[in-house]
Amino acid sequence: MLKPISNFLKAANVLCMAALLLTVLLVIIDAKLKLGATWASELSTFLLGWTVMLGGSLAYAQKAHLGLDILVSKFDNDTQAATKTTGHIIILAFACLVMIYGGARITFQRYEMEQLLPGLGISKAWYYLCLPLAGTLIGLIATAHIFNNSSSKN
């Protein structure tokens, strides 16, 4: 289950990073040449938010996120597995409650309030949509990690 999610996240991050790089270059060029590309700054902020959320999901899928396991590494194998599973359960709860539920609420609120990103002329809901999407992906990844931990103990 992790491989298709990781492949999707890799592709999405490559696209977001490439678009972000081009947009930041445009912002720099616009600042020097006064081209009037006022939308570029807002697009770079939009892409940065999406890149961070999708990149965080990818890091979690690949177990490349920041983690301090100095204490856990001193435990026996069963305690290490239980600690890792507990951590994944906490991450699953956070993803469901804060990212999916909270993210969906703020996304719908921005849509209902018809708030726009003025430079882009699109709803702010598109910006906040990265929260429930990343939360869903992290929830799926956490579930896969939990099942992988439990099956490796048997």
C-alpha cells in the first residue's frame, strides 16, 4: 500500500518543486524588471504550502521525517515495536482530527465565505485543500505502518 502512495507523492512533489522554482525565479525577475506579475508571489506561497504538506507526507511514508529514537533504540525489540506502533497511532489520530477534520472545516469555510486569493483569482479553499489531502495520505501511511509493525512481530 505504501509504494503507490510514495510514487504519487514523489511525482506530486517534483511537479510542485519545479513549479515553485520557476515561480520564485519569476518573482525575482519581476522585482528587478517590474513586469507586473503580481500573481507570481501569491502563486509561490500557494505552491510552498502544497509542497510542504505533500513533502511531509512523503517523508513520513519513507520514514525520513525527523525522529528522536535515542531512547527507543535502547529498548528490547518488543518494546521498540510497541513504541513505534504507539507513535503511528498518535500520528493517525492527529492526521484524522487536525488535518482531515480541521482541514476540511477550514477548506469548506473558505469556500462558503467565497474568499479569494486576489492575485490568482481562485478560492482560498484550493490553498487549504492540501491539509485534508495530506491528512488522508498520512492517515493511510500510518495505517500501513501500524499493520507492517504488527505483521513483522508475528
